[in-house]
Amino acid sequence: MSEAAIELRVWRQFTVLAEELHFGRAAARLHMTQPPLTQAIANLEQRLDVRLFERSKRSVRLTAAGAALLPQARDLLARAQSLPAQARAAAHGEVGRLRLAFVSTVGFGLLPGWVRAFRAQHPQVECELIEATADVQSQALERGEVDAGFMLHSPGFAPAGWQHLRVSRERLVLALPQQHRLAQARALALGAVLEEPLVMFPRRILPSLHDAVFGLYHRHGRMPEVVQEAIQMQTIVNLVSAGLGVAWVPDSVREFQRSGVLYRPLGGLQAQQVPQCETSLVWTGVEVAPTLQRFIDFARRQLRPATRG
């Protein structure tokens, strides 16, 4: 019989005998008679081709090989004993891995606090964070490479075909160079802002929000002068700092304090014309992993005091 066929029962018999160093006491502890225990140990030594015990009429002692094997046998038995509890914990999402993709704007706001709180509540769940734009997240969700993602979009335009939970809504504010003439104005005039060269994200990564910004310009008879496109909000703000143009960014980007850049909201009635954006937690509706369900439930609890409708 192969070494792989050795049952846990045999390792328990070896461990108990190693602890008792007496066949009679070990057999009683194992609720068996002595002859079967003696035979089981002999069979184990034969399978391993190793002498585990030195026997005499008066004593039983571990050999050096037996003493070296004992801690590993105890560890094996402990791990086997813990398996049912681990299986139940995994089924309830208390252990396992959670792969979360996110857009950079979430990293400025709620994500760090949420991850810290979730880890505190579920320390045995490994959280893997992957920064990615919405288009990349969608592909990763389809391939099963992430469990869920935080995506940015226009209000009411969460990615179609996925389950989603809205986690925030915010206005767009204007990022402009600190020395820009509009930075000194007491109140921003929308007409003046629309004349400025624009740094913007490409449509392919945020089509709904891209179209909302272009719609703002079109409603005022303007065509945006996009002088530079960039994918990450940090890069867009850095380009603004270099004086390439102004940019419409989510309000949460204010947390990115880049020297040479000011963030200014429009006020009054003009502010109502500026597009808003939403962030949603997005996941597939098929076979939701227990760890993901834990996180979804956690997110709903975080939002409960602030959610309306």
C-alpha cells in the first residue's frame, strides 16, 4: 500500500501512543483494545520503512525519527479537525479572497475607509485591490478576473447587464491652473469656462460622462476644444497644473492636492447645468461568491444612513 493511503486514523493512533508511551493507556484513550493498536503501529512502520518506537517489556520510547514526525502528525490532525469549520466559514464568506477593481476617484474618497473597516470585520478575507478604468473592469468581470468593481458613470447610466449598487453621487468641478485668469474671478461664468481649452478623458473609458460633458457644451452652442486626453484623473490634474487647459473632474478629486491647481465649483443656477456623476459597485449576477456577498451586504450597511430611495 502506498504512503499516500495512510489514513488520519493511523496518524491519530501514532500521536496518542507517542504521548502516552504505553500501549494499554493509548488503546484505552483511543477506545480500542491493545492488539489492534499494536498491529496498526507495526503496519505504519512497515509502510514508512522507518522505526518509530523502541519497545521493550517495560517501556515504549520514541525513536529520533518518531520524535521528528510527531509535531507534523499533530499539525496534520489539527488542520484536519479545523476543515469543517473552515468549510462553513468559506460558505458564509468569512474566509477567502475578494478581488475589487476600482477607478481612481474612489481611491480619493470612500474606498480606503471601507476596505479598512471591512478588513477589521472580516480579517480572514484577503482583499485584493486592482485600479482600472471602467472599460478594463468590464472585460475583467466578463473573464472572471475580478469579483466586483467600482465604476464611474453618469447618473442612471450604470453599466448595462450587471448588478449594481450606487455608492455615491457628486458634482463635477473645474480644475484650473492656479495662475489662470479665471482662478481669480469671484464667481465662475459658465460661458467663459466653455471657451477654455479642455483636458479630458477619452470617450471609450467613460462614454456616459464624456457625452454628458459634451452635451453641456453643445447646449450652449459650443464645441469643446480638447487639447489633450488622459486616462487617469491624477494625470489629467497634472496636465492642468502644467497649463495645458482646464478640466471637469468629480468633486472627490479635490482630495488630490496637486500644487499649481485650484478646484472651483460653479455656483448659483449655473451649477445646475453642470453634469453630475455617480459611482456604483458593479458585479455579475451569476454565482455571487460568498466573500463578495459579504462585501455587498457591508456596502449596503455603510450606505443605509445616507441612502434615499
